[in-house]
Amino acid sequence: MGVATKYGFGHIVDRFNLHPLRSVTDRVTKTQAVHPELSDPKRLRMMFEELGPTYIKLGQILSTKEDLLPKEYVKELEKLQDDVPLFDYDDVCNIVAEEFGTPIDEMFETFSREPIASASLGQAHIATLSGGRKVAVKVQRPGIKEVIDSDLQILRNLARFAKRHIKEVSSLDPVGFVTEFERNLRAELDYTLEAQSTGEFRETFGCDTVHVPAICWDHTSQRVMTMEFIDGIKITDIEAIDAAGLERTTLSRNFANSFLKQVFWRHALLCQLLYVRFSQFLQVVIRVKLCADPFLSHQRFR
């Protein structure tokens, strides 16, 4: 609650009487709001970033809820999918050694010190295996499980409080939302589950127009996942797509065919995903504005 007040959301604490959830220090001292010149969406994004990985992941989920949040909030929270803090290369080396019992320079022929991407739960590095095969290696953040355990306990307490005392949100089942969020978040901490899903997706939906990276199982564990490296253009970068001379109509057709194949052939998408994303899917086909989706993050269209 102190961080919420710090970023100018103290009125929400007052409105819903959340003071009992604040620490004694926060209740005694008066927190000065920071960046009052910024918009509410920007300060909300900054608040999630300060609160750490669990809340960044929560913000990422909220950024997909265009049916629930105003567009300016969705647009700002989408930045959480790319702009998250990095962790040190020494931590990367330690995690790889702990997972495989082998130093990183023996596991990989080369390994980039600087990550090419960073997310709420981990970051990705480019590496090469013996023989020169280029791969992408995702490494989990150090100490993330302990942080998530603590954050989830706070969220559970907040959800129970909201269900009992805040009429405006009690009907939305905040306890059920947090329970589902916790289940999905804990599953994401086991990279072998993601690797298995990626492998199954590759086998089922990989084709001439949709390439899914192959998993390198000898270099994959619960906290490290290694897969074939595929260079490409982010699906939302329309200018880069045009500059590369790619045909939007063809891309849209391939995207639509893959999407519908998942829905109607193998029923791979959940009803909730269909409900939230169908309007965006229509925008993709009609406007050829290829929207990124976490479910399709392992696909490259060509």
C-alpha cells in the first residue's frame, strides 16, 4: 500500500479503506507522491516495475484485457512486456552451473554476456552449442521463487480483504482470480513445462509458413531453457515488415490460417482466449496490423 501511495494512488487506498493492509511505518509516516506530472497509466506501470517480477507479470496480463481497461492503460502496461530490469551475467553463470553441474563455458561454445531480451521471470541470451549451432537460452531470475511466494501471499490477503470489504470488486471473485494467477505463474517457473508445450506445438502446428523453434533438451532444465535461435521481425513492427519487403496480405493469411487451425482443428485455444482475442484477430485480418499475443510468442510468420 505504501508503494501505491508513493505513486499517487493513495486516493484508492482511502476510497476502499485499505489502510489495515499497510505497515505500521507506512501508517505513521506520510509518503510523498513521486512524478505527479506523469499520467496515471505511466505511474501505474512504474509502480508495477518497482514492485517486482510478480507484479510485472500481473501487469502483463492486465495489458491483454482491452475489454476491461481503457486503451491508455493497456498501451502503457504493454511496455512491461519489454522494458524490465536485467540481472548480472554472474548470476546467469551461477544458475547454469547449479542446474547442470557444469560451468557455462563447458555447456556452451559461446555465450553472450548481454541479454537480447528480458522478461518478468527471466532473460534470454544468444549462445552456440558445440558444432556451432546458434541457440537462444532463457535463464530464470535468481531468487524469483522466494520473491513470488512472498508476493502471492500479499495478493491472497488483498484478495480476501477485497472480497469481504469492497463491494465494487467482490462480484468479480478476486480470490478466484488470484488463485488462477498463482497456478499459472507457478507453472511458468518450470521451464520444462514450457519446453514440452513448445515441442508439442511445433509437432502439431509447424508447417511451411509457421516455424516453431526446436527445443534443445540436453541444455534445458527447470530454470534454463535452450531452443533453436530464429531471427525475425517483431509482429507488431509494421514499419520493419514493410522495409523487409514482406507482403502483408500473405502474412495475414498465414496468421489467420494458423489461428483458425488451432481453434477448430485441435481446439488448442481456451474459450477465455477466444473471448478476449477474437476482436483483435479480426483487426489483424482486416487492418493487417499483426498483434502480438503471449500464446503465439513462439511463432515466426514468413
